[in-house]
Amino acid sequence: MKTLLFILFQFLILFAHAQVKISGVVQSESGSPISGVNIFIQGTYDGTTSDSLGVFTFKTDATGEQTLIASCVGFETYGQALNIAGDVSDIKIVLIEEISELDEVIINAGTFEASDKKKSVVLKPLDVALTAGANGDIYGAFGKLPGSQTVGEEGRLFVRGGESYETKTFMDGMLVNTPYYSKMPDLPTRGRFSPILFNGSVFSTGGYSAEYGQALSSIVALNTVALEPETKSSISVLSVGLQGSHAKRWENTSLSVSGEYLNTTLSNKLFKQNVEWLQEPVIVGSTMLFRHKTSETGMLKSFATFNYDTSSLLYDNFEQSALQEVSLGNKNLYSNTTYNEMLNDDWMIQTGAAVNIDRENMDVDSDEIATSRNSSQLKLTLSNYSVKDVTTTFGAEALAYKYEQDIDMDGNFNLSFNNNLFAGFAESEWKVIKSFALKAGLRTEYNSLIDEINIVPRLSAAVKTSKNSQLSAAYGKFFQNPGDDYLKFTDELAPETSSHSILTWQYKKDSRTLRIEAYNKNYSDLVKFDEEFSAEPGNYNNTGSGYSRGIDVFWRDQKQFGKADYWVSYSLIDSKRNYRDYPVKVTPHYVSKHNLSVVYKQYFTKINSFISGSYTFASGRPFNNPNTPEFMAGKTKTYNDLSFGFTHLFYLFNTQTVAHVIVNNTLGFNNVFGYNYAQTPDNNGVYQSQPIIPGQKRLIVFLLSFQL
Amino acid sequence: MKTLLTLIFSLVVLTVAAQGNNYEAAMTAALEKMNSSETVANFQEAANTFERISMTETREWLPLYYASYSMIVISYIDQDVNKKDAYLDKAQQFLDKALKIAPNESELYSLQAFLYPSRITVDPMTRGMEYMPKMNAALDKAIALNPENPRSYYLRAVTLFNTPEQFGGGAEVARPHFETAKEKFDKFEPKSPLHPNWGKEINEMEMQKL
């Protein structure tokens, strides 16, 4: 009986055991209450959610040593030991805000990134594809960002007082040696790759990572899409040709092929040409993308593209006062294969091989120039994550380059050279504290042709100055071999060098971004010569130098879908150089002091249409007027362009259809890029001139795309 | 003495039963709370409750299912685009944990298909192309695992209904899917009162808009 009573007593205790009350308040570091926090005793159901004042109260059966947990979206989870002997009140919990990707400190001096995945970026891949006035060209879109110059007769990127050759393009980390189509004199070219191939891109206007070399001014790094999301096909009819693509998706593999035929004959008939075409430009191209997911973290990518372009025109060579028949034919093959994989938790490997074969034939009247450029590259990169908050990358690459030119011009000439480049780099990024990050790298290169070893440093850092703003700085030294046009005559030249110092302040809150960047760039060892095209090696030396300094401003307000979205970019630049055959240090002809772009986009849901517009302004560019004693003292009038794009989505013959129209230079500004002067004065002793103007005043392109 | 023994006996039974029923009772209470929720705060409370249960019941996928479901609903209610991704990240975490416990559960793939459209609303231009195929793949998997799960059909129907005709959606395209969903809902019996059983009413409400 006694035992029984005892048992009963035990049970009664168990049941009579009064629940105790736990109460307190949850606050942020700044002392404001946090609502919606999940507060509970670990290992039990007992807990509650904090109210709008951050106050919480709950009952628990738990006793003794327990752990109280507080967790909430956007904050770090908090735990504290709690000894429960009776009611516990006045618990004060302070939650630390989680540094989300958006608020994280990011080293971004000199860099514009477009990405779907990262939330910290200011551009989306679609921005690159759908910017009015860019004509669906990657370089055209980057040309509307601060730091790039408007050079209408080139169509290539000119960055911060640098020439177009100073910008290099990389695809999935591999060099693309000939990223542009071939180019007629005084007419712009464009990039070979469609922006829709890429789901991320980086446009760096300076201070870039030690991974990249052989670029004095800038890099464009493009990342191709991973697996195609689904099996699909499309056919597009353009006012300038036809395009078609098919993508096939398997579980872990995808293959996509596309082809295009572009011919501007019809378009050139509709829009009056300032050029006398003998044969309208024709481009035939095809692209293949193969992707295979080798494991949870492994990806094998293979990319190949081949294109052929040809055109012929009557060129008014004003310098030589002759009408010349210029014909151009170019065949280009580019292929790369890359493989990335996490070897274990600490190591990631990235490897790649790339081949680029380019054949160009340029005929000027009866003169023939055949140029062949072959490059092949191997690259290996290892990244290590074993130390917390530190990422270290090591890499090595080998690049073989073979240049050959056959000239049939009053005799046969053969100019050729080979260069093998070996490079190694190491770079480490250390997130010292949440609001401060450092990156330091070294790059070393050896060139067989000029037999020289270089080592250059790259440094950058960023510090949060408030929740929404940060300051970032970068310094780096850069080498680039002299251009093919010099190396084919002499191997006695050294690489050209530049150094960049960049300071960037960025403010980003919700939809708005403001970026102000100041930079100073110094050039030395630039190639100088007495006479252009001279075959005499002694004609060339490395005594050229120059500088660029300026301020770039970028403002973007990217409201949610269906609202206005616009960006404004402005660049102020002061740049002078003495290179080539310049007699003195002057601002070169491709630099305008002020560049402004306003890009506007809006999706109108009611009419299923996307409208984009852009306005570009550039102040006058210098040109050399031989009638004045001062070198490069002339200045063109300002450049203005207002362009539109209109995209409409609808159903045609039961097929999802996209109609797209682009209008360039809507208002018909008469832009002048510069002047060509006669080599000899006329009877009155005056050098006559002729303006360099666009190929057509306005350009309208239509596209109808069917998604099958 | 007899009374005492009876008393003890019933106490023992009660205690044991109470412990076994703790999970069910807590889930039932939490489900009631969730079903009567209307605001972000209500759903947050419900999600928190399910999260607490899930931490103790590490072998049950249902608490994680409802915690994720509540977070997804919040992401649809809260109009602040800048917050949606944070809610959905949390929802995805719950869902991923649940999928580890029950990798072949049709309801979890349906829920995944319920989550993706909310991701799209943050940035339709860019995300539509990425998440629409993902959503369709999730629904295909959900249907393959259990063709009788009505929520898969409802989610497909409502997504098509809200997709502009220009993109292959619209009322007429959605109608047969709503009808299939209705058939499946009429036949559907949840495995237990705790198993997912939502969607019948909303399916009928949406059908009236056709």
C-alpha cells in the first residue's frame, strides 16, 4: 500500500508540476524591437513568436539546464543557456543582423557585373541583350556604361582613354583572341557572340584580378549558360537575315545548336547608305554548346562557333585621293572546353582549353593581304577554401600564338612571328571582418618572342561605410605585348605597361544604386614609330607614354517589374598620350571629354510589350587638321544619338512569337566621327578634308522570332 | 484500494497516451492556427510553431512541409519585393530538409511547384525563363510519384490561368487542368488529418473566374 501510494504520489508530482513562464523581449543591435522571432526551448515544442513590440511569453514544462533559441529570417540564430527553476522573466535577447548577400562588402572597384544569381549586381543579363542602341551587341551594351568612350566608326570598346586593343575578352575564363567581326575602314564592327549565350558577364574598366593578363585597360569576362533549361527550338526572321536554334535537354546533359545567315542587301536598299557597296555584307555562322553535369558540383562545357563574313565596297580614300575597291573576307573558328568541379570541401578545380583560328583576306584594288592568326590556350586554376573567410586561387596558363601575313603589293612579302606565353598567378581574398575585405594577387608572365619575364601586383580592398554604402579601392600593374602590326616587323620591343589606381564609392538601397568612381591610369613603354607600316625594325621603340584620369558616375533606379527602370552613366575624362607617330603628348582622336548615356526600359504588362530607349551624348573628339600648326587641335561637333527598341510578345499561328524592332538615331542627328585629310595640299595650299560619317543616318531592324 | 488502483492505472494510461499524442496534438493545434491565419504575422507564428515541432520530430516531414508552406504564403502576401527572396530562401531550406526525410513524397514536389512562381514575381523578365521549366519539372515529378495528388493539377491550372495568353496560358488552356484538379480533389482522402489537404475550395473559387 505504501508503495502504491508512493507511485501515485510520483504521478501526482508529474502532473501537478506547474508549467513555468518564460518571458522577455527581442531587439536588434540598434535597440528596435523585432517581431516574428521564433523563441523556444531547444528540444521541446515549447516556444512562441515575438509580437510587434518584440515581446514574448510562453509556458514550458522543461526544467533545469536548458537552451533558449531565438531565430528569425534576416538575423543570426541566437542561443543562450537558461536554468529553469521557476518563472524566468525580463530576458533580453539581442539579434545580430545577418549580413545578407545584398549587404555584404564586395570588392567592386572598376567592375560592372551582370548576373541572375547574385543580388549585389547592378545589371541583369537581359540588360545587356535589350539595351536600346546596342543592337543586341554585348560591346554595344557595355558602351553605355561609364568608363567607355563612344567611338562610332569602330564599334569596339574603348575604355578610359585606352585603345580598343587594350580590352580583352574572356569566355568562361578562356581568352577569345578575335572577339569582333572583321572591320571595313571607317565603318563599325560588332561582337561575334550573341548576348543570350551568357547568363553572367563582368565588364571591368580597370584594376582587375591577377587571373587576367595581357590587357592594358579592361576585360570583358563572359560566362556561358549552364544546362539549357528545356528542349526548345526557335526560328527568327530579320530584316537582315535568318536565325534558327535548337536546344535539347536530357537529365544532366544539354546540347544546343544554332545557325544564322545575315545579309544586309534589303536593309541597305531601304535605308540610304553613305557607303557604296559593291557586295553587301553577308555573315554565315553557327554555334554549338554542349553541357554535361558530371556531379553535384561538376560541369563540363564545350563551346564552338564558326563564322564567315564577306563584303566589298568602294572606299573613298581621301588621304590618297583615290577610289579603292576594298574587299574583306574573314573565317573564324573559336572553340573552348572547360571543366569545373569541387574536388572536396576545400578545393575547386577549373580547367580549360581554347583554340581560335582566324583567316582574313583584305583586297585593296589589286593588292592582296592575307592574315592568319592562330591561338591556343591551356589553363588550370585551383581555388582553396580551407581557411575560413579566405579564398585563395592559384593558376597557370600557356598560350601559343602564331601570326602570319602574306602581302601581295608590288611584290610578295611574308611577315610572321610566333609567341609562346606562359603565365602563373596567385590571388587571395580575405574577408577580414564582415565589413572589410582585402584581395592581393601576383601575376607573372614569360613571352618567348620578346624573351622577358614580368611580375605584376594586383591589390584591392573594400570597406562598408554604412549599411547601404561602401568604399572600394584597387591598384594594379598591367602588361600587354605590342600589337601584331609591330611585332611582325620587330621582336626588339618590350610589352607596353599601365598602372591603375581606382577609388569607388557605392550607395545601394532597395532599387537604387549610385556609384562614383575616380581613377588614375598611367601608361609607359607605349610603342612609338617614325613611319607607319615601315618594315625597318629600328623604326619602332617603346618610348611612348600617356595618362588617363577621370570620374565615372553611374545611377540606376530599377523599380519592380512593370515600372520604369533607367540608368544614367556619365564619364569625365582627361587623357593624353604620346605614342605612334605623335610629335607631342595630346588627347588622342578616340577620346571625348564628356560621355553621357541614359538608358530607359519598361515592360508594359497590359500590352505585353517591352520598350527601351537610350540617349547617348559625347562631346567633340580631337582630330588633326594639317592646315593648323598645332597637332591634333581640331575638334568635331558633339555626338548625339536617340535610339529605341520595341519588343512585343504575342501568339501567331498558335506559336509564341516575339516581334522586335530597333530604331537607331531616331532623330537623324548628323554625327561626325572625325575628318580624313588629303595627304597633299591643293593648289591654294589647303589640305582638303572629308568628314567620317556613319554608314547610314538611321537604321531600323525588324525581327520576328517564333518559339517552337 | 480498488479506486486507488483504477486511479493509478488510468493515470498511467493517460500519461503514456499524452506523450504519444503530443506530436499529433501539437500539429493539430498548429494546423488550426495556420488555417485561421490571414496576415504575415499569423503565418509567421504558424511557421515558427511548425519549425519548433520539426526540430524535435526530426523524422517527420509534415512539420517541415507546413513550415515551408507558411513561408511561401507569406512571400505571396508581403508586397515588398525586396523581402520575398528571404522568405523563400527560408521556405526552400525547410523543403530541402523535408525532401531528405521523404525523397519520394509527391506533396513535397507540389509544394516546390508552389514556391517557384513566387520567385518569378520578384523579377519576371529574368526569372520566368529559369523558373517556369523548373516548376513544370517539379509538377511532372509530383504527378509521377502520386497521380492522385490533386494539388499538382490545381497548381498547374492556376499557373496557366495567370499566364498571359501570349505566353501559352489563359482561361481556355487552364480549364481542363482545373477540371482534372476538381475530380482529384473530390476523390482525395488524406492519409491522416495531419496530411496536406488544402486546395479544394480555392480550386473551385478559381474555376468560377473562368
